[in-house]
Amino acid sequence: MRLLLQRVTHAAVDIEGQRVGEIGQGLLVLVGFGKADGPELPGSRLWDTLCAKVLDLRVFPDNEGKLNLSLRETSGGLLLVSQFTLYADTRRGRRPSFSNAAAPDLARSLYDHLAADFAAQCPGPFAQGVFGAEMRLDFINWGPVTILLDSAEYEKG
């Protein structure tokens, strides 16, 4: 699982000209699932660790401008968007290969589980895109602050 976090002042997702999700200040989280991710991932220690990391990572400024506050502490919003291209392999040729991404049925199930977990735990507004849809994202990256969380790095210990 790869989670690309972007601290935003605003983020929205549209499908075919219709707004399906929107938050104010918070995190836009692009999520992709890889071949190594299986149906046992939701509820696992790794899953819980990464979910907590998203909610508790100190990427918001305190009164002195230091990055000392988390999404939980700021009651910020979270916009979750599926993004299989996080598993793009660009080592050969000019066309990315997506063979390292999880199969669509499994990825959809994992995405739905993740969305439910974040919806239940998010301290502020929660919104999400639609799995597999062609989406248009509109956001203002604040900082910019962009951080990649890769489950493979957490499995190493």
C-alpha cells in the first residue's frame, strides 16, 4: 500500500463535472495498492500503523509555525482518492507499466475498507473519490508538503 499525503488548504474531486467530495484544510491522500497487498491487510498491524500515521503525522504548524500538529489535533479534513498509478514502473521504455498494482477487484475491496476506517476515525470532514472513475482533482497544496508512506518500508521494521 502506498499513501501519498498532501497537506492542503482545500481539495475537491469531480467526476463528469459533478463534485463528489470536498474538504477544507487537511490532507489529500492518494492511495494505491500493490501485488503484495492481500485481503488480510485490513485490520492488520501494518494497516493500523499506516492509518494511525496518516492521522497522527505532525505536518501542520503550531502557533510558532513549527510542524507540531497532526490532522487529529487540528480536526482537519481528509480526502481519499484511489490512485493505482502510485505503482507505476517506469524503468523500461516510455510507457509506464502498472503490473505491480493490485488486481482491480482486490484494490476496490481494500480501498472500500480504508475509506470506512478513515471515515470512522477522521477528526474532521471526510470525503472520497470513486474507485476506478476518471476524476478531476482540484487542490491547493499548502507548503508544499507532500509525503509518501509505503507499506514496504514499514514491513522492514
